[in-house]
Amino acid sequence: MVAGGWFDSPRPVAHVPASALTDIGPLSPRSVAAAAVGLTCATATVGALGTWASPERITTGWQIADVPPSLLGLTLATAVICLALAALMVRPRALPGRVLPAIWWAAVVTAAGALVWNDLFLAALGTTGDAAIPVLDWLFTLLPAAVVGLATRGADVRTQLRALLGTAVVTLPLYALGWGLFSSAEDWPAAINAVRVTALLGGIPLLITLVTTRRWRSLR
């Protein structure tokens, strides 16, 4: 063979393990927060499209009946996507100890289930013309974040912050979806209204949890 020609023997290529291509590790807290904000805006827009059939509002039991399959599919799919993305960014298995991953999963899955019901309830309420009275809605974001923040108090600051913000990747988008569904018949842009309500009733409690958790660490 001619040296330097096209038919030279190929040079050896360094072997790259497949795990190195797939295991990107946990992301930074800033990236997790940015993902939560982006997903929130996206789900608010989807909910505000005004094309979704709504359940029937009742006053007994679960407060809703005759849930359209399309709307149920939307809320469940959104929950699954948010849970998957949160897990991909937080990597719960990387949390220290054997109990913390289970606590993180329990917090976000419970919150997702509660918010799926809340989305369906708001969609039904939006068709009745009744006003929404979100007396305890701030708990949807505060409780999961507080549980995870307390559970990870022994971890380093970066790990704790990432795990705490990971709950927001689940709670804020699902919360915004419900308000988008409720506000779809409003006069001014429903998506903007959904984001505004989510920032007030979901974002502020989350920020309070972040500040409180950080303050608690400084007093240890």
C-alpha cells in the first residue's frame, strides 16, 4: 500500500464506553430551574388552546365526572413527561443514602397525582362560570419541595438544591396546565394568565421553601 494514500490501514480509535454516552450525570441547579420555567410556559400554552373537552363538575365525591379520554390522556402524559424529565435531570439514584431516592420519588409522584386531579377539576370548573378559590393551592408546590429539602439537609448544597428544584419540574408545569385549562375562556390571553397565577400561587411558595431551607442550613 502507498503510504499516505486512501488505502492506508485505519488508525486505531479509542474505545468509548456506552455508559459514557448515556450517563450525563445530574445537571446544575440552574439548568433544572430553567427547565421548570420552560415547561411551565409550554404547558400553560397547551392548556389554554381552548380545544379540550371538559369534564362535568359535580358536588360529590371527586367533584368531577365524565372525564373526556383526550383530556385525561393530556394530563397523564404531561405528568409522565414531567416526572421523566425531572428524574433525568436530578438522577435520584445519585442522592446520598438508600432512603433519599425513595423519598424524592414519593414526593414527586404524590404531587403529580394530586395535580392531575387538580387539572381535571379546574377544567370542569372553567365551564361553569364559577370563580376558582385557590385557598390551599400553594401547597401543591410547597409541600413536595419542603419534604425533599428537609430530607436532603445532610447533603451538600448543590445536591439539595438540585433535588428540591427537581420537584418544581413536576409541580409547576402541571399546575400551569390546570390554570391554562381553566382560563381558556377568558378575554385576555389565557396562557399569560395561567403563567401569572402559577408564578403567584406556585412560584412564590417554592421560593419561600428555597429561602427557608437555605436559612436552616446556615443555622446548623
